[in-house]
Amino acid sequence: MSMNSVTEPAVAKLGGSGPSGLEHVAIIMDGNRRWAKERGMPPLFGHQRGAEAVRRTVEACRELGIPYLTLFAFSSENWRRPPAEVEELMNLLRFYIRRELNALAKNGVQLRFLGELDELAPDIVDLLKSAAEKTRHNSALTMTIALNYGSRRELTLGAKRLAEKVLAGELTPDEIDEDMFGASLNTLDIPDPDLLIRTSGEQRISNFMLWQMAYTEFVFLPVNWPAFDKRQLETAIAEFQRRDRRYGASSG
């Protein structure tokens, strides 16, 4: 996996479904608080502007023919933030879903949610279930929002599911292979990401989709998430297009 930062503009005209084999883009939306601090504003201001960047990104993915988008919105580690900020984030999530749901549904976006959702507030759980149900037949873009998600926890729970089946006599340890293990995870019906974008210049994946990103290309952008737009997305995809994805094989 290459881990280069990219600042140059896009070099190719994009279009169609999955340009250059690109089917799934995952994004770690980082830099909301930093963006707000640079402007002398509280973190909530950055999170609000970050929600506007989500809207721009959804529109850009639809225009570029990208069928899958996954956004890392709230990790299981984010509970360590100040309680007031966590509550602000939860309120912003409520506001975003309620405000954007009709537009997302109208534009063919299917909403999915990844993570330990039952640990969220009951009204948020109901809101997410309703949004997923309302959009479940849409096919223009599948947008998955990771909430209260941590990949190590996902892997641990997947291993427990398989162990329980072994104890129940439903399978033997020798029957467990990579496909079966992958299917035990919560992301079993979403293709692995082709491209991971992280904003704010940080160069780490922060416990995000560790299993699924075994062959994902990484692009790190110096822009903070509230400033992310279609041009930034095209920049990342252009870098992706320049790379030779060999999946362990020789370059020939």
C-alpha cells in the first residue's frame, strides 16, 4: 500500500461506473476541529462545516459514477472526547439525517450504517433504521456511515461468531478460510475499498476497516475535511489511477 500525500490537481477526466477499476472510496474525515481552531471558532463550527463537505462529496461521487462511498464519522475511541463535544456530534448526526434524508432518497442514495449502533441513543438508532429502510431500494450510490465503529472490535466479534459455530458443532476449525472470516464481519456485503482518503495530512488509518483494506490504495491530503470538495476527490482519484495495483504479483 502506498502512503503518499497528494497536493497536485486531477490529471484525468473521470466518468462512468468505477473509473479505472475504482468501485469503492472510503474516507476518514479528519480536521474539523483543526479547521475551526484556525478560525478561532469552537469545534462544533468545524463539525457543522464538515457536514456540508459530506453533501459535496456525495454529489461528487454520483457525478463521477462511484457506486460505493464509506465515511468514518465516529469511532469507538471518539467517546473519549469531552462529553459536550460528543453530545454536539450526536445532535449534528440527528440534524444531518433529518435534513438530508429526503434529498438522499430522491437522488438514489442508499444509506447504510456500520458499527455497534445499539450503543447509541435509542432515538438515534430509530432514526438510522428509518433512514436505512427508506433508502434500501436505491442504487445510484451506496453510502455507508461508520458510527461507533472500531475495526479491532469488528474483527474480535467476527472471530467470536465463528468460535460459537465451532462450539455448536456447525463447522470445524479446518473449514474456516479467508472468505468465511470476511463474511463474519459487519461489512460482508460491501466490496473492499479501492481507495482510502484521509484528510488533514495525518497518515494513519486509525483502526478503520483493517481487514477490508488489505489491498487498498492510500491517499493522504493536507486539506482539512470542511474544505474537501469535488476537486480534492478528483485529485485523490487521479493519484489512484497512476498506481499499479498488483495484489502481490510482479510488475511484469
